[in-house]
Amino acid sequence: MKMRFATRAFIWSFVPFAIMLAGGFWFVQQRVQSTVRTGMRSSLLDAHVSMDRMRAQSELQNSRLLQIVGENPSLKAGLQLVISEPKSKAARLTLEDQLREIAETLHFDLLLVSNSNNTPMAGILRVDDQLVTVDIAGWKPPQKGLFSFGGVAYQLNSFPIDVNDENVGTLSIGERFDLTQFTTPTVLSRLGKVLRSNVPNASPAEVESALGACGEQVECETKIAGESYLTLVSDSTELGDGYVLRSLQSVDSVSGPLHSVLRHVFFVASFLALLSAAAISLLSSRSVAGPIATLVQRLRESEATGLLPDFQTDAATIHEIRELTETFNRAANAVREGRDNLQQAYLEFIGSLASTLDARDNYTAGHSRRVSEYSCMIAEAMNITGEELEVVRMGALLHDIGKIGIIDNVLRKPAKLTREEMALLQQHPSIGRRILEGVRGFQAYLPIVELHHENWDGTGYPLHLPDVTVPMCARIVHVADAYDAMTSARPYRSALSHETAIQELKRCAGSQFDPEIVRVATGTDVVDHLHRHTREAAPTPRLISIIK
Amino acid sequence: MLNRILRISLLILLSGISLRAADVQGTVVVQHKLTKSRVTPTASMYERGVSISLGSDQEHDPLAYERTHVVIYLEGDSANDEVSGELGQKDRRFSPDLVVVPMGSTVSFPNYDPIFHDVFSLSNAKSFDLGNYAQAHSRSITFPKPGIIFVNCHLHSNMSAVIVVTPNRWSTKADAAGHFTLPNVPPGKYTIVAWHKTAGFFRKTIQVTATGHDPIEFAIPLDEEGRVQQASR
């Protein structure tokens, strides 16, 4: 996978950092939550226990109160009446009436009087808010605890009825046992089977399986319908006969809000920490990758410009980067040296090509070099610089290269050429072009080589192009070529003087030559130079140094 | 003692000339409700399976109730005035709850309820316990001495009645409006007594002539906190 160094540095510094931070925060949060939970749990348990104790207290109060009911003299008299007249319906009715009156006043749901043998004598029951007498035959309710009759559970309490310290019977008082009387979720079970439950959002089956895990434990924490509950067996309410009453408290509902606050705080804190970690990682990755990126940037620039500058090594304070820079500099030096050598070799090659050509004809010896010089002079006077000037220089040097392909008979003929011979000679720009076409890096010189005999009025050769359709460099070389040709001796004529040649150039401006170039070429600056140069035949090595 | 013999002989004399006797009439004014009755059962109670719902006190005019529970009688003895009274038990209540009889009278206590009752009294004037007896049974008690007899039931502690045994036949209860009439009272000077269970005794001296007497009005007064004040006379 390709990746920036900065990105890589960032990822490698940030990711472990982030993982560590996130993990740390998660751990701390879990610890805090569990601590809070433990605290909550114990306080919940305390509240639970104290609530249970309060219930126990109130049960005790209640039982004291109920004891007084058992001391009712009318009831005693009624019981005695029933005992003394066991067959009398009216006697039982009397007792039932008394019980009803007690139930009316004290709002009991069940009242039952038994004799000293625990045989029920009379009983009344509240059904649909109405007190009815019940058929007590076969009733065997417990002295204390839960008693189920007609699908309704009653919580029973029994008190002895004594006359003269002699027990004559028992009064049992029952109140409807309903889970709605409990403020917390409560579950009534018997031998592990849930009979009643008012746990919100949970079916009795769920509650049963959850509480099954608690087994015989008095205090237990369990999960019902995804919520954590603390359960406690209530010992305030004696139910007997295997009935167990468990009260539950939702731990989540108590610690939930606190946990959500904690989560919020930790989320914000970890977010900020991650943000700062990201910032730090970014900075550190920048500080590591920055110098390299700068180096890369500069390499890219030098790739674009083709220049190989020396990089400053002092700027990089990092040891490795400095070494890298120095290595690069050394490599760049080597490349530069190689390139210079190549350039040198290339120039020498062109120079030798030109010399080869010149050597074939004594009369044209040094012609290429002079044309090159003159062309440069004119070009410089026309404010042509840089690459373009180089093109002019090289192009001019090579402009007659096509003459290599012209047979010696024509080229070195000491007399005027015939028509056919002239036609052969005029092929030399095209030949030159063909020669150089195949050479890589010589493309720029082709227009000079091919078109340096085109005239301004389109009468030149080989393509007969007029005025500006011929590139500027070719037009310059055309003028310089003509000047040198005129000022050089030929087998069939002697050399023209400088002044005559200038005159001739001026005369042909607009027809043969570009008038603008002629104006420049015949301007004082260039003319002086030309004049001076025609006097001295420059040796080859010097020319090379000029080109260079 | 002499005074008493004189009074009795006077009464005998007066009874002989009853044509000259006058009706003693008067009014009882009760300023405040004296008895706090809580609730009364609204339905018949003893049907098996039917429960009792309790209603509020249906008494429209509580003062009228108080007035009907004021007993008026003349002090002084008289012989052979005995009558038969009845104090039944119905709907777990004594019915009526106030019986006025001259001394020597016999009161029967029939049980009209389907349940047992055990009527008794611990009052000084006459204490008795009739024991448990069921419906359609009755017991009787003769009251030889005048006095106030509070009657209760062993089986039903909230049952309560009063038997007022007066010294002679000139005794009555005020009506709802508070009016009372003691017929055929021979002329003479009497002490007329008004008694209410809560307010107690109120006495006035009246002079009865053949043509009548000064107007009699018993105001059963109360102080600002609702307590009964004793009559000034």
C-alpha cells in the first residue's frame, strides 16, 4: 500500500496512542462505574433492609392492635354462645354478625373464629367489597401465613380468645394479600415457582428463571429483562408453608442516571484527549516527515527544471536528513559531472561534424563556425537569448551538414555549376534534414538546416516558403550564411569586401532576406563586429570555447 | 315525713276530684345537638350472604331527636299506676331506645332479631341479666323503684337503651316540637323534672290550679363550648 511518510508517521504515533487512551478511559470508566455500582448497591441494600425492618415494625404494631380485637368481650360472649348452643343457627348468625361488624369497622377482608380444637365456628369474607358469610365446613387455614380461598390470597394472623385464662378459641384475621401494597417490585413464590410478580416489563416466567439463579440466597443480584435487580427475601412478612416473598430493587434505575453522566463526562474527556493526541501526532509526524517532504519537494522541483542545485545541509538539524541531503548532493554532483561530460562530448561531436564538412572544401574552411558566430551576433542584437540563442548557435554550426551527401565533383568544382549540378547542390538542406532527423536531441536544429536557403519573397529552396512562415532562426542563419559566402573567396571569384557584402545584403533585403534582420545585421554594432571577425580566421579550439 | 304524708293525702284527695284537675303543658327547647349518632344501617342485616352497607345519619332534624328524648315527669309518689312497657330488640338495636314507665310497671324485652341477644343492666335502680335468648323469645322485668335504668346487651356492646321509672303516672316524653302534656294534674305545687340522657336533670317548681299554670319552658342550655349547663333553678 502506498502511503505518504507523514501519514505513516501519523498513523504509527496516533493509533497506539488512541488505543491506549481509549482503553485507559474505558478501564477507568468501568472502574468508576463499578465503584458507583457497589456503593449504590450497598446503600440500596441498607434502604431495603431498613424498609423491611419498618415493615416488620408495622406488622408488630398491627399484631398488637389485632390482639385488642381478640379481647372484644362481645365476641367472647358470642363465641361462648356458639359453643354452648352448637346446633343453633341463630347462635352462629349472632357470631357472624359480630364478625361482620368488626370487619365493617376495621376493614378486614377475612374473619374466622375457631374453637379451642381449631374447628372453624364462623367466618366472613369480603367479596367484591361486600361482606358475606362463608361455608366454613372443611376450612383448615393456617394460624399464620398465606391462605388462599376462591383464588384470592389472604394473609392471616391468629389470636387466642381467652376467658378466665382459659382458651376458648381463636380469632383469625385475614387481609387480602396484594402485591400492589408494596412500593417496590415484589415477587411471591412458592417452592421456586413464581405465583405473583409485579416486576415491570417482565413475564413471570422470566422472573422465575432469573430468581432460580438466586436459589436459597437471601440477598442476590440478578438480571430480569435486561435490567439489574437487587433482591432480598423479606423476613418481615411471615407467609409460611413454603411461600417466599422477595422484594426487588432496580440497580439500573438508581445508578443509571449517574452512569449516563459518567459516560458523558468520559466521552467528552476521551474525545478531547483523542483530539489532542491527534494534534500531537500530527505535529510529531510533521517534524519527522517535514524535512523529508521538503527534500522530496526540492527533488521534484529539480526534476521539473532539470537543474540539480546543491542543497543546504545546515538547514536540516536531523542527523539522518543531513546525511540524506549530503548523499543527494554527492549524487547530484556526479550526475552534473556526467551531464557536463556528455554536453562536452556532444559539442565536440557537432564541432567535429562541422570540421569534417569544412575539411572537404578548402574554400569553405571555417565557414560553419563563422556563420555560427555571425548568427549569434545578429541574434544577440535582436535580443534573442537562452535556449533560442543556443539553437541558433548549434543550428548555424550544422546548417550545411547536408553537403556531406553532395558528391565531390559538384561540391569542389572550381568553376561555375551547370543547371543540373546546381539542382544537386540545392538538395543539401533536405539531405541535412534527413541526416539529423534520426539524431535524438537535434530536432530543434532541423528548421535551420532545412530552411536556411528560403527567401523572404518565397523564391528560395527547397520548400519555397515566404517571409514569416520560415522560422526566425533560419532567416538569421540565411543572412549570416550569405554574408560569409560573399566575404569568402571562391575558386571562380575572389572574396568581396566587407562593405560590398553589406551593400549586397541591404540590396537584397525584402527580396532575398528578412528586411528587419538585414537592418539589425547592418546596424553599426553588428557590422563592427563582423568586420573585425572577417579579418581574423578563428582557430577551432577557440570556437568551441565560445560555444561552450 | 310529715310533709310526704300530707302530699300523698293531698294527691289522693285531688284524684278524687279529678274534674278539677288541669293539664300541665310546656315546651322543651334544646339549643344544640346533644347526642352524636354516627351511622345507621340502611338495609336489613340478617339475610345470609347480604352484606351491610352503612349509610349516614338520616335524622333530618337532630334537635327534634333530642327533644323526643327528653323525659318530663312530676316528682311525688302515687300508687297503682303500673303499666306494661316493651323494650324490643330489632336490627341489633333496642326499639324503642327510651321507655318511660311509672314505678311498679313491668317491661318485656322481646327479641325480634334472628340473632341472640343478652339484655342486662347494672343500674342501681334495677340490675338484671336476662341471659341469651333467641328470636321470638321474650323476658320481662318489673321495676318496683323509680330511677334511671341503662340497658345493654352482652353480645352487642353498642346496643343501649334507657328505661326511666317515674314515681307516678304523670310522666311523658316531649314530642318532636318539644311540646309535652301531663294530663289531669290536680291543682297544687309540684316539682316538674326534665331529664335528658346527656344533659341530666332540670327541675322547676310549678303551681297548678284548676285554671292552669304559669307557662313552663325547659331550656336545655349549653355554654359556648357545647357543654350542658345546669339550670339555674
